Amino acid sequence: MKYGNSTMLASARANFDRASVLLSDEFPSDLLQKLRHPKERSEFRLAPQFSDGKIHSIDAFIVRHSDAIGPCKGGIRMSPMVTLDDVTALAMEMTWKCALIGVPFGGGKSGIVADPLKLSPDDKQTLIRSFTRNARGNIHPLIYVPAPDMGTNERDMGHIKDTISYSLGCATTQGSYVTGKPIIMGGIPGRREATGRGVVLSTMEALTTLGGGLKGARIIIQGFGNVGAGAAETFVELGAKVVGVSDVDEAIYDANGLNVAALLAHVRKTNSLRGAGQGQVVSHDALLEMPCDVLAPCATANQITSKNAERIQAKIIAEGANGPTSPDADVILNQRGVYVIPDILCNAGGVFVSYLEYTQETQQEQMSREEVLIRMDKRMKDKFKLVHDTAKSRKLPTREAAMYLALRNVCSALIARGALP
Ligand code: NAD
């Protein structure tokens, strides 16, 4: 398999290599090496006809990294910058996340190379339907089950389900082909806020572990989309003070705390933090280094690197985004005693609730928001404790402890399945 020079993939493999050393006494090296590569990488050339009447040529990818534990699960990223290697890195992360949080899924991911902000709602719908038709052989409850990721949302997931049920000539699908759908189409209450809420819950556990609490804690959040805005709302609800936020357009800071409800209303109206009229506008880079207790990167990969890790003032990094911290920054943060809640734990609330949606739909059941949140809160707390205790007992950084636990589960599944020709 040939790879390009994706920073995300390099980071994902460096994290894998660190963890596989820890397991070299328990599992054979060829078994571990198998997991360094994805099982399957598919490329598609979509040709949707947009409302300008023209046929557009758009690349898309699906990567299935491992299905040792179950069907591959992972979101669809729509971005003009997404590459096949990035999607490979993200699929790999999903394998570890599902194995760590304890849901019966493997890791997968999709990418669509397009800018969602430049597409009209109708054209985005056409593109999502084109992706679904082309990837129809890959999307299946027992093969690969997509969900929202950066640039895609609940509405898009509804269009995926509709495209598949339409192609089957049925009113609906049998089993769960996609999660993160609108509730009226078989989605589950609590999914929209699940990832952000999981970020807050794991932060709360980390603060308690360090001898404090969430009340009054100063939080900076990078990214104000599904994860970041959801986390901001829950942080405030539970008594923390959001002092800084950013999106792709603007970064703002107010040591006295921002009015998150007003920011949410502004973003709902304008799709941007620009012109929100609150706090002091700072540069995107500067925001990460402003005074706070918790820094929650909830936007994109590779934001905390060896270039800024020394200057970060937070005592906790809560990784809402996938891969926001580079491996060399990890070393610096560890030396400085910064507590990192690794992405495969911190943002796993989303995939856990996706699993509840999958089982609800498979069994044609219905779950209430309360049931969903009780189950998710317990799972996040239990897994936080497991990772924290493992890090302590094995004297490991938290990311290595989480990776060790995840990789051990995937290797155990491979052993249990046995060798196939
Ligand atoms: P989204 O598209 O809803 O929001 C992304 C936000 O980040 C937007 O506000 C955007 O303006 C902002 N942003 C992008 N680049 C930025 C930059 N350089 N600086 C500051 N802000 C920037 O995406 P999302 O679903 O919230 O996902 C965010 C991250 O969380 C991604 O890394 C994704 O893989 C990860 N994640 C998402 C989920 C989920 O359930 N949606 C689950 C697990 C992990």
C-alpha cells in the first residue's frame, strides 16, 4: 500500500508504534504489524450534476481499517482538504476508539473532497446522494456504517438513509445503515450533543482527579461546530466558565467568561462567530495559549505541536477533535505535567450513542433521551477511570495507556477469530 505524506497518518502511526511496543510481549509482531495498515481503501470519482446545470467531478474515499471486532464505524468528513491518507488515519483512530469504549464495531471513515460552506443545501443533498449511490456496496449494517463528521450533519445522514431505502424500493431499511440521523427517521435522542457532552464528562473526571471540579473552571474551546458548540453549552450548564472560543473565521477571549447562549444564537443566524460582538478578538494561534484551566481542541488535527506546546497554559487538554496533538507535542506536554485526555477516550461519546442508535434501529426499539444519557455518562466515566488507572499503574502517559487498552482488545479479537487464509 502506498501512502503520501499526511501529517495525520504519520501521527496516527507514531501513536500506534508507541502502543505496539507495550504489547510486544503479549502478541506476535506480525499480528501487531497487520494493524499498522488498513484492511481496505476505496476511491470514488463522483459526478453529481449541481443546480448550475454542470456535472462536477468530486473525489471521495472510504477506508475500512479493521473489522476484527465488528462492522467498521466512522463518520464522513466533507472538506476541500481531506485526503485518502487523512481518512486512513481517521479510520485507524476509529478502530482504537470503538475498542476502547467497548462497542462492537471496527474502524472506518469516509472523505468527500468538497467545501460544504460553498454548496447550496440542494447541491449538498445531490452530492451526498451521489456519494451514497457510488458507495452503495460499502455502506451496509454489517460492513461499514457512516455517521456525521466535520462538514456533514444529521440532515445528510437522513439523505443517506433515504437514498438506500429508495434504491431498495422500501419505505425504510432493515437494520442500521447509517447513524446520526434525524430522530423522525430512526435517529436517537441525545446523539447530536453526545460528543460534546462526552468531552465535558471526561473533563469533569480529569478535574476531579487533579483535585478540583468543573465549577468555575476556565475553558477555551477551539472549533464551534457540532462538538465544540455542544461542549460549550454543556460546560456552561454544569457551572464552568467558557473564556475563549474560535471557529474558522474568528477567535475571541474574555477572562470574565463569554455568553455562550448569545454566541450560539449568533452562529445559528450567521453561520460564523465573526461579528458576535463579545470579548476581545485574538489570533487563532494566540487563543490556544491564553490563560485557562482546560483547553478543548474541537476543530481539526495537528493544532498542538512542538511549536506551541511549551506555551500552552492549560493544565488539561480535552481532545474533542481527532488527532489535535502531534506526537512530539505529547512528549512536551507530558514533561510539563499537562493532563491529556486522548481523543479516543475524550470524543468517544458520539460513537457510543451511535452504537445505541444502531441497536435501537436493529431491534426496532425506542430509547428516551434520559436512558441514552444515563448509559453514556456511565460508560464515559468507567472508561475514563480505566484509562487513568492504567496510566498510573503502568506509569504511562494517558494516550499510551488508552492506546494500549484499545490495541490489546483488537489483538484479542484477532486471536479469537483465528487465522484465515
Ligand atoms: P463541524 O464541521 O461541525 O465543526 C468544525 C468547527 O471547527 C467549525 O466551527 C469550524 O469553523 C471550526 N474550525 C475548523 N478549522 C478551524 C481552525 N483551524 N481553527 C478554529 N476553528 C476551526 O465538525 P465537528 O463534527 O464538530 O467535528 C470537529 C472535530 O471533532 C473533528 O476533528 C471531528 O473528527 C471530531 N469528532 C466529531 C464527532 C462528531 O460526533 N461530530 C465525533 C468525534 C470526533
